[in-house]
Amino acid sequence: MEIFAAMARHGYEQVSMCHDKVTGLRAIIAIHDTTLGPALGGCRMWRYASEDAAITDALRLARGMTYKSAVAGLNLGGGKAVIIGDPLKDKSEALLRAFGRFVESLQGRYYTAEDVGTGTDDMEIIRQETRFVKGTLGKGGSGDPSPATARGVLRGIEACAEQVWGTAQLRGRTVAIQGMGNVGLNLARYLHEAGASLIVTDIYPDKADKAAKEFGAAVVSPEEILSQQCDILAPCALGAILNAETIPLLKCLVVAGSANNQLATEGDGQALERRGILYAPDYVVNAGGVINVAYEFYGFDSERACRHVDRIRDNVKTVFRLAKERGIPTYQAADLMAEQRIEMIGRLHQTYLPKTD
């Protein structure tokens, strides 16, 4: 991979390659843009097929975090970390602490948090080595962001339902959820309470079976989920699942889920548009977790954080309105919203404010 060319293409500020001989740590920390504030983004641990795949994921996720925080109205930039390895086999206290020391070396340009393959317990370990970690337990910590992420996705789905069917009510709607991790399971619970019927899958069958037992969900294989007849598809696993091969399989009217970078390419967003499928841009819909974590910077207040998360519904509706006004796909409208806010706040920072003692 030509890293500098990739960085220049989308305006990345920094990419750090982190290696620790003792623990075998191989990690990438990508910082996209810090115009609005320090970069905040989770630490993902995954079995990447190659180093290039890990770098690509870190870059895409970091940029997504910049746009996510911008649209959500947060004073934060975008960053992301990925650790190459199997979280079920390779994770250890020593490896996580080694990662924490690399985060500390960035001196607050990047704050880490949990993501796929890591959790709040891991953040507590990382915190032993760095001040720059969020989503922790105990006093002042916001804890597991998954319920907040799922709550935000629910609000986004409600906005989609209102756009397509004229009502935000989900009773009687069928939702197919790809991925029954912490976010997917919480989303299933919210949707079940709202009266929706569920179709679920996960690469770990026991997770899908849990949703079947708790919510009466129908379980299908991971290979079958994208072709299910449903009203709404909620991708809640990994990214790039909407592509030239999968989009023709879709039998839904709405795509709205928590997975990051759902579109493999920008052209895939246009392909959804041509098929008449309403796409709720992922980083607008899944911002609940980062909103929840961001309130640690201000003094965590769960009620205030929840109210902010609920505004995701209005943000999604704004995306749809802007897309209609400009005659552009929804993913482009979301990008425009983010870029306009970054530019506006960036101009404010050009005004000199004298320091006071």
C-alpha cells in the first residue's frame, strides 16, 4: 500500500505503526482530522487477512469517526486503532498494556475506547498505561457504549420508517439484523419492545440463538441474511457488506445499522439509490456510542447523553431533507453536513484568543 498517497487522498494527519517485540503487538493508530478537537475512536482487534487490510480498515474507520463526530455535533476529531490478532486467542494483559503505552506516547492527540474485539474490561487494563482512554467503568466513566449505539440506531430506523411509510411506528415491521454482538443484541431488544419481527444471524451461532430465545427471532445463516425478505436490513457486524455482489440480493426498502463503512465504494451508495432502497448513512445512525463516550470529556451525565443520542433521529431526517433538496444520494448529503461543520468551526479557530492567567 502507498500509505502517503492514501493519506493525502482524504487528508489524514498521522498514521502510527506500533510494534512490541515482547508481546507480539502489531497495531495501527490512524488520526484523520483534529480540526474540531482531539481524535476519539475505538480500538478494534481482528483477524485481518493482511497488514494492508488492517491499515485500510484503520484509515477508513478513522475518517468515519471524523464525520461521525462532526454530524453528531461533538467537538472531537476522528481516529481509530486496530490490533492485528484474534481477540479470543491473542489478547492478553501485557499486549493491551503495550498498546496503552503507544496511545500515551501521542499525548492526547488520540483517545482510545472499545470497539469490535475489545470491551470495557480491556479499557481498564489499557488505562493502567495511559490517561487517554474513554469508555471506562466506575466514577466518571460512561461504561459500555453498546446500549447507546443501539439506541441511536433505533432512532435512525424510526426516521427511516417515517420517511418510507409515513410513521415512525415499527410494530409489524420485519427487521433483519446482521451481527448479534453487543450492539446487535441491544438493538434486537429495542426492536422487539417496539413490536418488530426479527431475523438474525451471527458468525457465532450461540449469539444468534440467544436472540431467538429472548425475542422469538428467526435465525438464518450468515450467508442468507442479506437476501431475506424484510422491511429493514440492519448491518451490525463489519464493513463493506454493501457491494456489487450483495446489493442485487437485497429484498428490503431500508438499510440502517450500526456497522461502520457499510458501503464498499461510493458507487454502491448510488446503486442502492437506483434500486429505491433508502440508505441511512452509517456514521450518522451509529453515533450513539461516541456521543455517550464524549460526555466523559464534559463530566458524564447519562440523562444528557441519552437526550443527545435521541437527536440522531433528527440528524437522519436532516440528511434525507438535504439529499432531496440537492438531488444527491444520502451518503453524499451526510458527507456534506460533516464537511460544512468542520469548515465552519475551523474558521472560528483562526480567530486569536489571548491566553489569560
